[in-house]
Amino acid sequence: MQGQANNTEKKNVIQQEKPRTYWYYVKRQFKKNKLAVWALRAVYFLIFIAIFADFIANEKPIVMKYKDKVYFPIFREYLNAFLGVPFPDELRNIPSWRDLQYDWALFPPIPYSPQNIDLYNVLVGPFDEQDVPSWRWRHWLGTDDLGRDVASGLIHATRIALSVGIVSMGIAAIIGILLGSLAGYFGDDTIRASRASIILGTLMLVLGYFYAIEVRKYVLIDSLKESILSFVLQLFISAAIFLGLLFLAWVLARPFRRVKWLGERVFLPMDMLVSRLIEVIVTIPSLFLIVAIVAIAEPSLFLVMAVIGLTGWTGIARFIRAELLRIRNLQYIEAARSLGFPHRRILIRHAIPNALTPVLISIAFGIASAILTESTLSFLGLGVPPDTVTWGSILSLSRKYPESWWLAIFPGSAIFITVTLFNLIGEGLIYALDPRFKR
């Protein structure tokens, strides 16, 4: 009886024990790097600030009672921005939310928006005497040359910096993984297509870019100003135009395949084409290219994200190409091919997931680089609209007012700390993902 009880306990222990996957060991290895763990926690804190920036620093109350009605102005602002829902008539065109006669109101900890101008406190420091009614309205990190609150600007600029870093590297990751996977997995001797399909496909790629992006760029910019939902709809229309032209190329190529020379199937050298494209992009100084593009175009935060993403994918593509050149000859890939699985399934479900290790490291460092690039553009007065407050735009004011030390210390520290945090996370991922460093 005792032996049976022991066997039962062992079986229960085995059943309760979770299977240890590859990512379990990666997580355990990452936790050994205490500096990287604390950096990740600090990034979580920055993400929290970015998400709830409007509830931390805003001139509008979080909740208020006005004329015997309860309102949530910040949530109403979200509905207006994303869905186009207008404010109630009694809350439109309010010159100053601070002077409104409330029944009661709950304001954010910092009762200023980045665009609020305090003419009584222009270029005042954190420790200077300020002309405010009470400590509740004090500018804790000082003000700029227009009287805007620096603390509010830094908090809202956190959202801009993280958005630029994450969105731009998301664009870069999509392009880099797609092109690098095609180059590394298929090489130069796997994909075959008719000459008619290649010629018409190339032509439609150019036309698709022209009609989907160039012709509709002002529509996309105007929709972005209107609401996020409107922009997503217009972006979907552009994608439909682009894919429709590619489908048209496939349809038009069918009758031309009857011609002997046009219908002959030839190898499409994906590896050579992608490698040459990478070499061309790498030879162009990315920062100067970004500066040239944003200097001649209309200032737009989306443009900055797109340009950084479209110029920062080469490193990701090279990493995943090199990994797939190694992986495509491994036994489990050969076994999947011998079982008759299509290349699409092998690539998406087996090859790419096992080649993402260096890509994650590259993305971590890339986010830091993108944030630094956006700060550089803002410091030079390029890329973002003039009324948008960013870390770089606040830092640039310190050139005009060198005695206002707070305009250099606080935004400079924010840039330095954020970039350092992502670099520490990248170094932690190197040790966690590389089996040579496992202990």
C-alpha cells in the first residue's frame, strides 16, 4: 500500500510539473541578468506613463460635475479623436478649463497640457518663485519660453518617443523578416515564375506604389488628422489598391504565357535581389536620408515613423537571412519537405519561429536607435509639427536659453535613460538567447 501511495505521489508531481520549453529557459536565463530585469521593469513604467499620459498631465478634469451633469472630458476626447464623436454643446470652445465653474472636479496630478501657455510664468525654473494661486498649480519642472509646463511636455513626449520606436521598428521588422526570409529560405534556385509574370509583376509593383501611396498621400495625411479610424480605413483602401494591381498582373500574365519565350519559367534569384537591395540601402547614410525626406515633406509624426522603419530594416533582414540559410538544411526542415508540406507552411510555422532569436535582439537595439533618431530630428526642428512637444524640441530650446538649465537637464536625461534601458534589454537578450552563455 505504501509503495502504491509513493507511485501515486510521483505521478501527481510529474503531471503538475509544467513542460519546460525553449522560452522557459530564455526567461530563466534573462532573469539572471539583474540589470536587464530592472531595465525591463523601468520600460514597463515608461509604457504606463505613455498610455495614461492624459490622466497624469492634462488641463481637463478626469471626471467633473458641471450644471448638475457628470462628465468625463478625457474619455470624451478619446471618442472624438478615434471615432469622431463631438463634445457636448456646453463643453465646446471652452477658453480655460481651469476657470470653469464646476460643481466639483477631479484634476490630474499635473493640471497642464503640453500646449497650455502660462503668460505669468515664462522661463521660470523649478526652484524659482512662481506666480501661481497655490502649490497645486505650480510648475514642478519649470516652463519654457512660451510658458508651457515642462513636466507635462516630458510626460506626453514619452508617448511620442515610444510610439516612434515601437511603430517604426514594427514596420522595419515586417519588411526585414519578409525579405530576409524569402532570401534565406528560397535562395536563388527555388522560386520559378514565367517571364510574363515577372515583367508584369514588376510593372504593377511600381504602379501599385504610385497609385496607393503617392496619389493618395494627402488623403492619408488628412485622414490621420481626422481620426485613427478614418486613417485605418484609408490605409486599408491603399492596401486594396496595391494588392488589386498585383492580382491584375497575375491575370494579365496568363494569356502571355502561351508565347514560348514569355511563358518559359525561369528561376527568380530572390537571395541576389534582396542582398543587392540591402547593400544599396546600407550605403546610403540613413540619418541624412531621413533628414532630407522630412525636410522637404509636410511635418508629420507618421512620416517620421514610416521613414525610420523603411530605412531600418536591413539589419533585421541580414540576421534572419543568415539564420534561414543555416536552418533550411536542418533535418526537421528536410523531414517537413519529404512529408509534402508546402513551402509556405514550412516557412511560417517552422523556419521563421526558429530564426527569430537575433531579430529580437536587433529590434531591442533598433527601438533605442529610433528614439534617438526622432529626438535628433526634433532637436533640429524637422519631422514633427512645430506645435508637437517632444524631448528633442524641449532640448533644442536650451540652445537659445543656455541659462535655463532645466530645458537641457530633464529632456536630456529622459533621452539618455530611455535609450540606455533598451540597450540594457538588448544586452540581456544576447545572453538569454545565445546558448553559448547559458550557465
